[in-house]
Amino acid sequence: MSEVRIKAEPRTEFGKGAARRVRRAGKVPAVLYGHGTPPRHISLPGHELMLALKTPNVLLRLEGLEGPDDGELALPKAVQRNVVTGFLEHVDLLLVRRGEQVEVDVPLRFVGTHAPGGVLEEHLVALPVRADATRIPEEIEVSLDGLEIGGSIYVRDVRLPDGVTAAAEPDEVVVHLLPALTASELAEAVEGATETGAGAAAG
């Protein structure tokens, strides 16, 4: 998994006004917590953080803090973005150590070829797993080879890397292969949706 070194600065001012000032300076307010210690308020460089977060479950090595937090590893757990601009507004960071087990969602990547004439219905796009904090996979491959129409792949069927265990129920469906609609079935579905929309508008 990826580890990114990033400059962190302690914050001494709090509240909405202080957070706005931090963002105007091109930084992102963050809270660092974990290991039974009180939450610590810090700021991180916005552009570097945005690039780092493009990698799922990236580990941040915090540099520039005084005391025991300097050089610590942190895992982003909650990321808030502006709903209009998409800019980062706040990040919660969880302190982690090598060998420590954490629970995270890992993106799924579907590979291989399923039976022809089917439409893939994805129930999960990410799988919750437990893994060593420093060995979290960036993605998990799910093979579609041999999947027949009407068949499903369950959590228990997914091959996981060594040291990684699923945190979801074994019988939860990951993906299901539906039969493709015929032309007449597709026309009926479109007509039904149109009638439903017209009825709702009239009501």
C-alpha cells in the first residue's frame, strides 16, 4: 500500500471562522485521534492532501509536529468535501501502528469474463475488510470467470490477500448476473416508467 509523507502543523484556533482561515491559506483542517490519546487539531497542505487521497486508504506519515506525533502514521477515516466545489473541507485521521489491525473499505475490481447475454448487477463496489494498518490492499480483484446467468458471487467466494479477512457477512452478495432484457421487455419497461412518471406529474 502507499505511504505519503506530508507536512502537518498544529492548530491552536478552532471554530468555523478559524477553519475558514485555514482553508483560505490553502490548507485543510484535520483532527488526529487514536490510541487513547486526546484528539489533536492540525492542518495539512490542501494540494498535497488532495493528491494523496486519490489512493484509497493511503497512509499519511505526519512530519513537522513536535513531540510523539512527529513521524506518526495516520489513516484518513472521514473526508468532508464541499458539495458544490468538491474541495476538501475537513479530514479525520486515525493514528495507526505497524501490526495494528484496522477495518477499512477496499475497492473491488471485477476481472475476467462472465457468460454472454448477461447484465452485471454490482451489489458491492468496495468490501469491508480487516488488515494490518500498513498492509491494506489498494484494491481486491473479483474474478467473473465461470459466472453463469442467474448466478451470484458472494463475499465468501472472494479471494483475499494473505493477512486480510472480510468484515462483511459471508453470504452477502457481491455481484449477480442478470439475464439481458429482450427488445420487447425493454420497450415495456420504458413504457411503464413513462406512464409512472406521467401519473406522478398529474397527481
